[in-house]
Amino acid sequence: MEGNFSPVLLFVYNRPDKTAEVLNSINNLNETSYTDLFIYSDGYKEDNDMSKESVLAVRTLLERFKQETRFRETNIIYSAENKGLAKSIIDGVSEVISRYGSVIVLEDDLVVASDFLRYMNGALNYYKDKSSIWSVSAYTFPMNALKSYKHDVYISGRACSWGWATWLDRWNTIDWDVHGYRKFKHSIKQRYLFSKWGKDLPTMLDAYMFGEIKSWAIRWCYAAFLQNKYTIYPVESRILNTGTDGSGTNFTKKETRYNTTLIKDPIECNFEMVTVNRTIRKEFSCNFTSTLQLWKMRIRWFYKRLINK
């Protein structure tokens, strides 16, 4: 049994209340005694006293957690510098996945369902040799299309960064420098196809390439798109994101459209190879980026395109 459980990676920074919540959430799972935990604590910004105070508060919490952990092994990695989330995740995942072959990844603003580890490990084991599957998501939107859907899982062409898992052979194919971007930037067809799972995707990639955002996840999604691969999602969410309350980097204002509910009575998930459901895809893609936000991003992109010809 022990060999079937992938390690959990938790990335934390400067929110002690959120960190305490996720630690309590995962420490109560039944499978902790079979699971290794790696906690990556990002460093504070040298010129920000508030950042330093909050980061040190998180680290005090982590030291206490070491005395309470129920995981088979708990490793806490303290960064001496402020790496930022993107570099922290790329470096941390690359380090651990090379040793274990697969990983389960969480951030500090997530709360998990009681069957989170059972669901994630079950999916990792089932889809490991299914080459069309890029990753596993534990989160899902509360979509109307799922109410009449007859399966426990569905697939999306867009990966999710809110409680996810993947394998070494998929992770190793990512071009983090996005060398083919220039061709993509001018391809109407490629931009259209990439936007089928969210009209914000092409513009987010532009924003990263122009240095406006530092997202690792948009490169993760773009790599899956290039390889025509999919992410498995549960019909009933195993994740709550508590960071949409305005306390995080990506959500500086309160956002409610991503609110969901955890599965109430977990049962054994029936993993299977499913095809794209067009009704789900349409509703899924509408959950990303308001029209106003999208046009603001597009205006910035056109401006940058003009000055970077």
C-alpha cells in the first residue's frame, strides 16, 4: 500500500491563518501515515517589514506542526530569499517528482475533502499509463452541466492549479521558456484553439511573455495544449479555495464565482476514460475572466504587439 501513495507538496508564504487551515485539513486525512509531505516556505522580501513579520509567523507555525504531523515523513524547506510562487513551484516540483515519479501539489489557501488523498492517488494510479491525460485536478466548479452528467469524472483541456497532481514524464516535457511563442503570437488559429477552454488563456500567455505576470500555470496549461492533452476533474470537488477572499496575489478583490462545496459523503470514485462533453466545456470555459478584464488584457497585448514588432 505504501508504494501507491505519492508525496504531497505544500507551498506557503505569508498567510499564517490560511497555512494553519490547510495544515489542519491535510493532517486529519486517513492516508497520512503512508504519505511523505514536503512544505516549501518562501522567503520574505528584504524591503518589506510586513512581509517579513508574516513569513516568520508562518515559519513559527510550521515548527509547531513538526510536533503534530501525522505524515510518514515531513520535510520543511525554508527559502533564504523571496523566490515567488512560480519559481518556488517549478523548483520544488522538479526536485521531488524526479525522486518519486509523481506528486500531489497544494498551496496555502486550499482546504481538502476527507477523501482527497484517496482520490488523488487513485487517479494517479489509474491514469499513469494513459498518455492523453496531463494532470489530475481535485477542484471543480459547481456547474449545472454536471447535474445530469453520468460519470464521476470529466476531462478538460485546461489544467488546474488548485490542488493538482501529475507524473514525471509529463512534467519533463514542459518548455518553461516558451520558445515557440513567436509563432503562436501571430497564429489566429492557434490562439482560437487555445481559447476553447477559456478566452483568457492566449492573453495570459501574452502577459507572461511581456513580463506583466509571473505565472507558472499558464505555461503549464500551454504545454498541455501543444500536446493535445487533458486534465481529469472530479464531478464533486475535493478542494475549497479560500484565497479568493482578496487576501492572495491573484485575487486582490473578493471573488465568488469560484465558490464550490466539498463532497459531503465521499464514496469510491469510478475512474474511467471519458471524452470531452461539449456542454461541460461551454460552461467550464465561461468561468474564466470577465469581459472587462479580458478587454483590458487584450488592449495591453495589442499595445505591446505594436511596440515589439
